[in-house]
Amino acid sequence: MPTPRSKRAKLNAKEARIESTTRISPHLIRLRCHSDALIGAELPHTDHYIKLLFLPPEADYSWPFDLAQIRAEKPREMWPVTRTYTLRTIDPETGKMDIDFVLHGDHGLAAPWAAQASPGDVFAYLGPGGAWHPDQSYQHSVFIGDETSAPAIAHALEKLPPGMTSQVLIEVADQNAEFQLCDVEGVEVQWVHRHGAVAGTELSKAVRQLVVPDIRTTWFVHGVAEMIREVRRYLFVERELARDDVSISGYWRLGMTEDQWQSSKREFNAENEAEEERLRHER
């Protein structure tokens, strides 16, 4: 059966070429890439992301390929595997973008690939997607995240409306894992060190200790799902913040691949909302 045109558009894989690789911290590597498909694109947000496409080892095809056709004709185990990465920078005039990868040794799919990538390498991707950017109707902003959301946070800080102040909490392994975020006036950055603790634990504690000005504030909270659960309850139940003032979601979850997390994310969000509703009734 033919694939609907709208679905085919979403499955329109694009090509990018790596121009350079830079180690920006012991655990982070940045790939600067170029893609002709980005030139002239409308990219108004600061959380734009792409989905990299990795072929399964048994694939009987190579890039370039028609992703919609592959999904229509081949079994699921033969489809390319996607890994989502938020872009640190993206320039629709030049077609350049920077992608930061958290390195975990030989674990995972995208990180080992990025660690071995070289200028001239070509890869396929979907996107960009994205939905959030700083709203000038707010006076203050709070950004909470880890290494996975740091690119979107840094990009947003560079696009803050004039006069907007900001507080930033970013969790990393330790002091040696800190990296250059940005240099913007009116921004207060606090690094939260895990020191071996479970990801998100120390960050959740730091959020509760944060003193936020009593002015109209927008929140951007993204990172490990376990932290998201705790911070949601704090913001929506204990502080009773309006949902429209908060962009919050899990980028990843402990012990899960991206495929596992994405397939369970809807249920995770529904469970959180139900629990928050119960807690509100008990207050």
C-alpha cells in the first residue's frame, strides 16, 4: 500500500557531512557538520533536534536510501535505528550544525560512532524537529538539565530576550566534566556534581534549594526521566506552577535504550500526571 504523502515527508532522510570533531570535555565530543538540506530552513527554536539513522548490521542496503520504502517493504528488524540529539548550534544560512555526544566508552550506539567519526564522514538523519524557545513575555528563566540537554540550554541562553535574567542548573559527573556553556550577561550557572550518585539525584536536590525571584518565570527542564518525575512533583504539586510556564520532559531513562524509552514514555507521563493529581487532592 502506498505511504501517505505526509508520512513520507516525515520520513524524508537527509544527508550531512562531518567537517570537524572537538573534545570539549573528558566526556563530551562535538561534531561540526554541514547539510545542504538545512539551508533556507525555518528554524526558530532553541531545542531543535535531529534523529541520526544507523543501519542494523544485517542491512542489505546502504545510504542513500528511501526510508519510507524500507519501512513499507522490510521487516522492522531491518529498519534503520534512530538516536535523537539536540543541536548545540544550527545555521540555516550556511547549513552548519554542531552536535554534542556524551561518551560512555563502548556502550551505546551513537556515542562510539561519534568517538570514531572523522571529517568527511557522511551520515543520514531525520528532522530537524523542535518546539521551544525563550518567550519574551517572561522576565526570568530557569534551565535545569544534564549533559544531554545542555546543548538546548546553551542555545537558549544565547537567544534570551533583552532584559531576561536566568538561572541554570546542570548536572555532570564532577568538576573535571564541566565545559564552556556560554557567556551571557544576567545568567547564573550552577554546576551540580554527581560524584558517583545515580543520575538526576543531586540535580533534584539542587532544584529544591534554588531560590527563584518572585517574577514571571519560564522553566525549561529536560534530562533523565527519574529526575523529571521528582521535579514535576515539586513544580506542579508543591509549588503549584502553571503547566504553560514549564517545558519538561525526559530525554532518556536509566537502564533503557532510546527505543525502549520512547515506547514507554507516554505511559510514564500518564503515570506522573495521575500521581500528581492524587497528591494535589491530598494537600
